[in-house]
Amino acid sequence: EYRYKDIVTPGGIPTIVDEDLFNRVQQRFEQNKIAHGRPAKEDVSYLLTTKLFCGKCGALMFGESGTSATGRTYYYYKCANVKRRKGCNKKTVQKDWLEDLVVRETMKLIQDDAVIDKIVQLVMDVQNQEKTTIPLLEKQLREVNKKLDNLMKAIEDGLYTRTTKERLEALEIQKDELTAKIADEKLKKPNFNEDFIRFWLMKFRKFDISQKKQRKALIEIFINAIFLYDDRMLITFNYKDGTQIVRFEDALTADGVE
């Protein structure tokens, strides 16, 4: 078929194979799908990629999968140096168990009002530190406006020459440029108050951690790095002094496993 917009012309292009052969091949494809079809490969995402490090050698840990003799597929995290056989003996860790544990610990973190208050204050401190450009531009704008006022008073007193006209035009251009720069800076770095930041953080408390997108958002926003050992992990969160050690023995007990 030759198609152009809404116009379809059967036979408008020379065929590579005849129509009967084409239809028989399509039928064979469908039969093969039914007889030998396998389910589509599951979309497996390793949520801790780029954030998970080996506690023994410091190398990144990557997600891998393997198939048992029974055909069951297993997913786990493995140290890069173990994979490359570079002397590290870090054990692999089951993917779902580790990710569930990290997500639960993150949820416990944001349920703590004291932690939320600390994060809000840290965000406000950083935001205030970044407010250096706008005050400087606003100061320059006030100075330009003052010069314009003085020049207008001089003109009103009869002092109007080619020089004062050129100076007036230059100051007007400078005023417009500064006003535009201030507006641009405010758009690039919107100012959030404490109530808005707290409201935004509180939304994470309502996350459904069974949903992959919400689990991923939790990890990306709150987790800086995880150092994984055989018996524990050290989580560093995305705020100053935000570290936590989780011992696997304690985690197993909390899960009801003795």
C-alpha cells in the first residue's frame, strides 16, 4: 500500500514478495507465537543503582540476575570487583529484600517530625545563602533609580543638554536591563516558604511503597549513598549529618524472622 495523508493506494508500491506468500508467513508467525511463545521479559529495575556501594572495597554494586536449575530467575546486587574477580569477597544480596529494607528505613525517616523540621530548616538555610544575586541586582537598580530621579530634577530646573539626554537614555536602558535580570533570577530560583517545603515533604508520608514509581522517588530524593556490608548497611541521606546504620539481624527480627 502507498499511503499519503488520508489517501491509501493498494498496489501503489512494487511488492518484494507476492501477497499469498506474505499472508502465509504472517500466519506461520502467529502459530509460532502460540506454540513456542514465551512471556515478555519482565521489566526489572534496580532502584539502588548508582547509590549502592560495597562496604568492603568501596566499588559500586550492580544489579544482576541468574536462573536456577528449576528455571526460576533470581535478582540480586553484586559488587563490581567481585564480578571482575579483583579480590573482593562481598556476598551478593537479594534485590527485593534489600530494596524493601531501604524503602522502609526511608519511610521511617520521614515519619519523624524532628527530621522533617531539620530538613525544612536546612532547605531554608541553603535558599537564603543562594539569595546573593537578586539583592545585588536590586541594590544596583535602586542606585540607577536614584540617579534617574536626580537627573529628572536637573532637567526640571532647566538643565537639559545633549549630554543630559544621552545620560538619561543610558540610565533608562540600564534600568530595563536590571529589571529583566531580576525577573529572570526570580524565575530561575523561586522562593519557597517553610510551610510549602513542609507540605511537600509531608506528601511522602502518604506514598504507597508497593508502587515502583513511588519507591523510586523516595530513593532518588532522600538517599545519597548506601554502603553495604555482609551484616549491616550504612545509609547516608540527602541532608547534613543524615546517616543511619541498619543491622540485618535487627531487620530480620523486625520482619518476624528469628
